Amino acid sequence: MRAISATGNAGFTLLELLVVLAIMVLISIAWPLASARVFAAQHVRNEIQQLAAAIRIAQMTARASGQPQELRIIEAGRAWRISTESHELPLGMTLSIGGAGSSERFILFPDGGSTGQSLQIGFEERIAIVRVSPVTGILDPRS
């Protein structure tokens, strides 16, 4: 039953306030347990999106210049470089290239093709993969 003051304004009862406070305490206790998983997945998604954007730019550069562009893994998988742009991955995250003839190089050709390998970003238990078609150069990011 809601309490009504002498002026006719409805307010909250002490019980309602205690229930809300208890819910807030439970959420604040559970947040650190859930946030580690949520943020790890988001970090991987962010890095995949950044890598996919850099590959798209390199594809456009290869087409415009007529020169192949090369993505190279540097610092033992902790960073990558395309042309003059390099990007360091967050601490604990690694990049690797898989597929036929795996190496630390991934080449994008002026005709839109590529060497056709898949790029894998790993962080904790999460792995996300970007596949680039060897014939068309179409990207397929998956996490």
C-alpha cells in the first residue's frame, strides 16, 4: 500500500526503497564477474573491425595504385603493419595468419584477389577470424 502524505503526494514506502537498494547491491556484486567476459568479447570485436577496415583500405589502395599491398605480422603476433600504417594489439591479444602456405605475410592484389588466408585474433579464450576470399577479396569477419 502506498503512503500518501497530508498534501496528497504519493511517496515510496521504506520497504520499496529497501528492495531497490538490495537489487542495486546484487548488481554491483555481480558486475565484476560478468564484465570480464563481456569486455573480452568486445575487445576482440573492436580489433577485428579495425583489422577489416585496414584490409578494405589496403584493397582500395592496391586497386588505385596497381601495386600489391602487404599485411605483415610483426612483434611475434602482437602487432600488424600495412604499408606505412601499423597497429599494436592490446596486451594479451595475438594475431596469426592461417590457411594454405601460412606465413607472416598476407598480400592483397590490384585485381581484387588475395593470398586467401584467414586472419585470427585471439584474446583469452576468444578467437575471431577474418577470412578473405583468394579470388574476390571479399571479407568475412567472424567471432
